[in-house]
Amino acid sequence: MKVKVISVLEDNYMYLVIDEQSKEAIAIDPAVPHRLLEIVSREGVRLTALLTTHHHWDHARGNDALVKELPELRVYGGDDRIPGLTDKVTHGQELKFNAINVRCLFTPCHTSGHMCYFTWEDDCTDSPAVFTGDTLFIGGCGRFFEGTVEQMYHNLTEVLGTLPLDTKIFCGHEYTIKNLKFASLVEPENEKARDDDDKPTVPSTLLEEFEYNPFLRLSEESVQKFTGKTDPIEVLRVLRKEKDNFKKPKERVLPHAMLALEWGLLRP
Ligand code: GBP
Ligand code: ZN
């Protein structure tokens, strides 16, 4: 199983997953059809299915054009708002595309019909992979547009957090640098939360995420201290609220500098 990572639009990822034996492939969130088709033909593979994580246009808007081009395509997803949907999937449902196995994981909250897709290959020693759309990012998580903190807690701890630790994480957006800036604000003492530019983008692994992603570290004392809460759901609620407001890190520093000036601690 080979995963081609394709950067599109401002900061989205779409993915082409290839079964090298059969030369058949499936795509995850193919938002820019002509880019996908270019790669499909360059790789010499046959595209058989689209897996859509959620209905947002920057993930799902390519479906119609692809189905027009390749009318046999199956379109999987968990939300009726997904264009071209042919197969609505449910939690735990397993799909098979030659040697590629997919388990659908229902993770509502970013949108009410969000699905993640856990994949592994038959008779293969490779690590499994999970396509997390806008539920889990490298170093962060998705906004709660259509769901509750309780749902995201369940998604992060029970659904994604219990996958094998070596599972590769392929997410829907490249937000890593900004997420790690927030992570090092939450846990300044956590070496792993540093916002070095050479930090991995996709894929990371679940084990790595447990080391620096504050949204998967709700029981850590440092994260509890930052949020002023101990109940993990409350910790998550505060973390998400802080991240929603975490726009321009410099603005957070500025008021302190102004105060220091006022107090005569700094020379203008
Ligand atoms: C930033 O802060 O860098 N660019 C901004 C954030 C996923 S995309 C943009 C943002 O809010 N991104 C969404 C998110 O969940 N971010 C996690 C975070 O900020 O921590 N989207 O494109 C977003 O889902 C969208 C599309 C949203 C259609 C609503 C509709 Br309707
Ligand atoms: Zn989204």
C-alpha cells in the first residue's frame, strides 16, 4: 500500500492510496480533480473509489467532476451532504479494495457526519494508517462546528486514541506549525511541543501525537494547569476555546510588553 500525499488549495491534503499488486487505487478527499487524475495516470493505476471525510467544500467538492469523468466510481462517506455519495457508511463498517482494508470510524463534531478511515493491508508488516480529515490534525484538532465537546472527547480518546500506536496519521490540513505554536504555549516545558520548523508534517504517528498534541494530553498536569481544569472534558472545552482565539501569537505578548513599559521595566 502506497500513500501519495497531495497538497492542494491553501493548506489542504488529498491522498491517493495505491494497492501496488492490483494497480488499483482509492482517493481520500480529492478536492482538486485534475491534480488527482494527473497523478492517477502518472502512477498508471485505476481509480475505483473516493472516501470523503466530511462535506466541507475543500474536501468534497471534487467528487462530482470525478464521477462525471469516471462513472463507475463509488463515493463513500457518512453524510448526505457529500456530493455524489453512492455508499453511506456507518461506524465500524469495513470495506475492502483488493488488499486494502478500510474500517470507517464515525467521528462527529467538526461536522455531524464526519468519518475517519482506518486502513491496513492484508499480509503486510507495514504500519496501519488513519485518514483523519478535520477531526485530528498533527499537533491539534478540528473546530467544533456541528458537535459538542463530549463528542470530540469520545473521538479523540475512544475512537482514534485506542488505535495502534504505530498508526500513521494523515490529516486534512497542513496546520502543523501553527498547532505546535499553540502546543508550546500550553506546555512551555514540553520539549516535544516546540515549534521547530523541521517538525514532521504528514504522516505522524499516534505515538508522536500523544507526546505533543495537547488535545490528546488532557490528563497531563501541564495541560490541566494551562486550562485551570482537571476534568478532561472541561480541559478539552477550554483548550478548544483558547485555540479558537489563538490568532496572532504576537498580540498575546504585546500587552505584557506594554505593561512592562508602563511600569518602567523596559526603556522605550
Ligand atoms: C487559521 O487559524 O490558520 N486558517 C485559519 C483556521 C478547518 S477548515 C481555519 C480553520 O478554522 N480551519 C478549520 C479547523 O478546524 N481548524 C482547526 C483549528 O483552527 O485549530 N473549512 O474550510 C474548515 O473546516 C470550512 C469549510 C468550514 C466550509 C466551514 C464550512 Br461551511
Ligand atoms: Zn472542515
